[in-house]
Amino acid sequence: MKEKIKLFILGSTGSIGTQTLNIVRRNCDKFCVVGLSAGNDYPLLAKQANEFGVNIVGIANQTHKKALQALLPNAKVFCGEEAQTVCADTDANIVVAAVSGIIGIHGVVAALKASKKIALANKEVLVSAGRILMKLAKDNHTEILPIDSEHSAIKECLSGHKFADVKRLILTASGGPFYFLTKEELEKVTPQRAIVHPNWNMGKKISVDSATMFNKGLELIEARWLYDTTNVEYIIHRESVIHSMVEFIDGSIVAQLSSPDMELPIQQSLTTQKLQREGTTNFVDLSPISFYPCQEDKFPAPKLAKQLIMKGDTILPCVYSSANEVAVQHFLNGKIGFCDIYRIVEKTVNQFKDNIKPSIDNVLNVDREIREKLSMES
């Protein structure tokens, strides 16, 4: 009997974490869970650990350690940064990195140094430290496998092709819920409206990022590092049926299509085996398929990301990501308006020099500096 793939899930109580566990439930002959960690939701974390027989758990918020230990008396409970880095000391084959924000870099770095494969759902860490993480993966003979539907789709499109024949990578974007609003209407968007996505079921932060198109900016930078190319573009595709495309030098285009469901890219990051799912695709349900212009005058975040890509290996993508993360939280807390998110990010990016090379310490220091600065200004 083939040995099961052993998973350690960082961020198990979030959207990606819970969907990963759904896949494990359906395929318990192929996967097992050896460790789980979460930020604050210790009751759900304890419930997950009991269900999957996990005795190594981490909780980022140290105030919950005693309560979590009481619910899991026989488990080893880790806190703070160690809640992530403990994944390196287990026999996990794959670490699912679904911790939101730059704080997730600790677990990713620890896992890569231990030669663990990374199934990456955390955009911020690769955006902020792309060259460093890709080099760590190479030096430790492992790999970073994308969970993002767009990057997973590119991987599928490239299968069987020579990268030398690639002209450009084309990510698709739904355009979010406000694509057809005017600039004046965008100024009045509320957090309650911004957290509802028309096609995907996602957390609050990523839903706002989709609405502002910062999500696409982050994904463009991610693609630059994952596939080692600056030839990355995007197009608005409202239906979210085509997840990405690859255009080749001969003019042919390969696209990956599927229903908007995150479990497919999660599965593809966990195994090369095609896992059986019920039913067949109804092509009528997937139609129509249409494309729209990007409208960067209203949604300039991807344009700024492309400019940063062309500057090379600098600290600026980290600034872009961290400033956006803080600005989104201010927006959700009602401190700033919807369009202020981009204004704050652009202003913050312009305050940093483009000749600073990122290191793990640099990334964490810049992130800390931006949080302190923007907290005082809010």
C-alpha cells in the first residue's frame, strides 16, 4: 500500500485550511495530517485536531495556550512564532502555508530549510521575499507549489511545453464586485459591500484585495518569482471560468478552465494524482466566456505592481504588500475610504528607495516600520 502524504497545515481554521481538510476527509487513504496551527480560533483548532488525530498544534495568540491545552490534554501545544516553525521538526511531506500576511514567512522559511515542500496560499511572503524563498527551495532540493487558482492554472498550462517557447503568462481577474462602478461611486464603497465577492468564497482581506484589484497586483509579482519571468500580464474575465492562460511564441494560447472552486488548486498542490470528484462539467453552466479591458485608471494597483516587477529585486514589493495589508485593515475598521487604500500604498512605496535588496530581516523590519508608521497616521 502506498504511504500517505503527510500534511502540516499552517492556518488550518481559515478558508484555505478548512478546504484542505475537506480534501483530506474525502481522501483519507491518500493523506494524513501531522500538525495544525491557527491564529486565534482555538475551539475550532481543537475540534480539527481531535477529528484528525493530531497531537502537534500551534496557536499564534499565546493567551489561548492554556485554554487550547485544556481541550487537547495529550497534545503538544506551541505558541507565537514557534506555532509555525514547529512544522520543520515533524515528518510532514508538505506544509500548507495558509497563514495570512507577512507573519507567515516564519513557517515558510523553516519548512524550506527542512526540505519540506510548500503548498503556498500566502501571497504576501512570496511577494515580499520572492528571490530569497525560491533560492531557499532550490538550495534545499524542494519546491514551492502554488495554491492560487491563477498560478496553479499556469502550472497546468505549461505542462508538456518548453518554457523557452513561452511569450507571456496571462492571469485572469474577475474585476471584483465594482468593475462597472464609476470613480465617484468607488469612493463611496463600504466594507460591508467590499467583502462580498461575486464568484469566490474568500476571507475579508482577500475579498477587499479582489475589489481593489490589489489581489491581481500581488499575483503578478508572485508569478514573476514562481516562473522566473517578467513577461506577466492580466485580463478581466468576469466569469472566473478561465483561471489563467499561457501564450506561446507561435501565437497559440493554452488556457485552463474549471468552475470557480479553490479545492481544485489545493488538490493540485498536494499531489500530482488526479483526485476523483463527483459529476461532470456542464459547459452551458460555464458560459458565456468574455473578456474586458483592465481599466487601470479606476483600478491602478496592478499597474503599480508591474512597475515594481520591472525594477528588479528590490524591497518595494514588500512595501507594496505590507502597506496594502495595513490599509485594508484600516478600511475594514472604518478609518479610511475604499480608494484611500491605493493612495496610501502608492504614497508609502514612493517613500522607499528602489536600491534596497530584500533579506528576511529587511522584509520583517520594513513590514514593522510600515505598520508603525501607518498606525500613527490613521
